[in-house]
Amino acid sequence: MDIRELSLAEITTKLTEAGEPSFRAKQVWQWLWQKHARSFEEMSNLSISLRHKLSELFEFAQTQILTAQYSADGTIKVVFQLSDNNKVEGVLIPTKTRTTACISSQVGCSLDCKFCATGSMKRERNLKAYEMVDQVVLINELSLKHYDKKLDNIVYMGMGEPLLNYSEVLKSVDRITALDGMAMSPSRITLSTAGITKMIYKLADDGIKTNLALSLHAATNAKRSEIMPINDSNPLEDLAAALLYWYEKTNIRPTLEYTVIAGVNDTIEAEKALGVFARRFPCKINLIEYNPISTALYQPTGRLEAFSEALSKQKLIVNIRRSRGKDIDAACGQLALKTN
């Protein structure tokens, strides 16, 4: 078994059974989750014989940067190669005030959202928790190298649906937020979902303190089902009830992500429908520029500012999220392992 799939207690048991003192497990744990060693050989305060023993007892899979592309706006898109040669993408998004890592939770995606390049891919498998942590560690290294800044925020908005990989995603959040891990505040982490209703309830019941974003993109069932088939089994009425439950349990406002697409969801009627939906629970709204993809004929709207103003007049909290990294296919909805 890969050593990073084990708890500290399990590693302790394995090492003591192999004749090592129990405190060695804590040293190994620190190398894994605080110092982010790439191999047992890097664990320099362990004896050579112990490092050899570790390599006999455990696997130690590593995620590597296969390619990195650099946008004119400073965004960096990375293709990660996993230990089984599968690939996922992550993005470093720097601004004047913060740096954000957008990471993936699955190889591919199964939800088939019509406006998203990742949705056209087959889902190969879920990522392990350590593979998600690896993405954060490697993107943080890029941030330090190119911008001399640590990561401020992490968003699970890359390839895949995080709530369909619930257990491993939460394990990765635990390692990122733990004091004996990366010690990042959960308030700086956002889990994004296309709307898996029962798992939103579970997040709330499990006491998760991250932020939560719903990829909404349409506020009527007919239109949302047209562009997001997941809506057929998770209709808006159920999602609204789940998000209200989330807010009441956590006191954290969910964010509604709404990509505004010309002729699809940018009409005055769509504005009104979004306003009605958003008033059902305390929330924030991010309006997102649509980023064209080769697998769809949709186009960006010319009504983004008007759409925002109409919602603001309804006394809703609205932000326009400008696209970053479009020139390298790193913007929202463009991740599909395209490197040129």
C-alpha cells in the first residue's frame, strides 16, 4: 500500500512490527506531510537502513509536472502526470492581492456539462487524497518560484466533480488544513459542485468549514437540464433546500457560479429567475465570462455588465469573475489536457 494512504497510527504499527521505535513514525509523517518529501531517500534524518526498510514496506507514488504553460496574464497551467500515467490539470492564478491554486479531483469527468471541455472527457478514476495534495504542493512551489508568494487560496474547480470523490477530497482537505500538514485555514478552500444534493447535506452534517460553490449556470429546471444533465436527478428545488441547510448548519454563504452564455442564459428572464433562486438562502453570486471550447458552439454574452447591474438592483451580492489564462486554455471550463 502507498504510505500516504495510511494514518499515523497505522504507520506506527507497521514500523513497530518491523522492529523500529514508535517515534520514527512521527518523523516519517513529518517528511510526508510537512516537508513534502518526494522519496524515502530524501528523509535525511532517518538511517540508511530505515529508509531501505521503508522502501520494502511501502509504495511511495509521486505526482510530477509534465508540462507547464504560461499565459500573458501570469496564469500558469500545469499538466500533472500521476504514478499510473494518467494526467490531470491544475492552474496557478496570481492577482495583485492573492494567489490561487485550482486543482482537480478526478481524472476526467462524468457529468457531461455542455459548455465545459472537461465534461466531454471520460471519467477514468477518482484521485487519491495525496494526489490532490501533490497538486497543491507543486503549484505552491511554482508560485514561490515565479511570484515569491505562497498560495492564499485553493479551489477544487479543476477536472472532475469533488463531491463524487467525497472521502478522498475530504482527506486531502484534512492534510492541507491540519497543523501537522500544510496548516492552511479551511476558509481559504472552496469545494465546487455541479449539484450533488445528498452530498451537500452530508458536507453540512460532517461539519466541513470550507467554502462551498454551486455551479448553477441556469435558474430554471428546463434550461439547466439542457446544459447540465445532472439537474435531471438534482433539480433546483432540492438544491435550494440543500444550500439553505448548508447555510443554517455552517453559517457560511454558498457561492452561486453562473457562466453567462449568449442566447442561452443571459436574457432578462434569466436574470429574474436567478434573482428568485438566489433569494431562497443567503448567498453570493459570481458571474463568469464564458470561455469558448472546441466541443461546443456557445459564445460569450455581451450583457455581462447589464446582467450584473440587474442583480445588484435586487440587492444581491454579485461579482464578475474575469477569465484568466484563456490564451493557454486554462480558464474556467477549458481544462481538457489541451497543451497547444
